Amino acid sequence: QVQLVESGGGLVHPGGSLRLSCTASGSIFSITAMGWYRQPPGSQRELVARSGTNTVYADSVKGRFTVSRDNATVYLQMVNLKPEDTAVYYCYAGIIGLHEPFANYWGQGTQVTVSS
């Protein structure tokens, strides 16, 4: 079994900063990519940033968000947050298990609210 556990969400004023973290654990052979998606209210889930063979950012967060990875933990440093960044943020990992083929895994989601 593989689990992704997230932490770091919360309420922040516009212009503020937050750092999200997510750690993968369990029967892991290899992690091919880790990153973050988000789902704003009333909208579909969208890519924020992903770190794998290369690093990809959504245009809306370039220059403000930074994704980094340390083994089985992925971080999302967010600065200059805007109200439109308000969403549930989900950690993502592409993992090959010790006894299972490649699969996509998701965290439980953490709420980020940007409001004055």
C-alpha cells in the first residue's frame, strides 16, 4: 500500500506565503514524478506544478510558486498568494510499487484560502 500525506494548508492574506509538503510512504520501488494539483471552488482539478524528468508549472503560478522534491517528499512554496489561488490542493505521485505496477496516487487534499 502507498499513502500520500499532506500538510501545510491554511488561511493567508493576499500577498502572503505558505508552504505545502507531502510525503509518500509504503511499498515503493520508484517514484517517477511528484507534484501538486488544485481544485478551485466550482472548477475542475488543474495542474499547479510537477517535478519529474522535467519541471512543469501552470502559467498562472510561474514566478510565484516553486516545487521541490527530497526523496519521497515534495514541497510547494507559494509566495505572493492571490485570492484566485484559493483551492483544495492535492499532492500527486507517480509510483512503481515493490509488488505493483505503475499507478497514480493522490493525497487527501489540503485547503488553501487566500482572503483579506
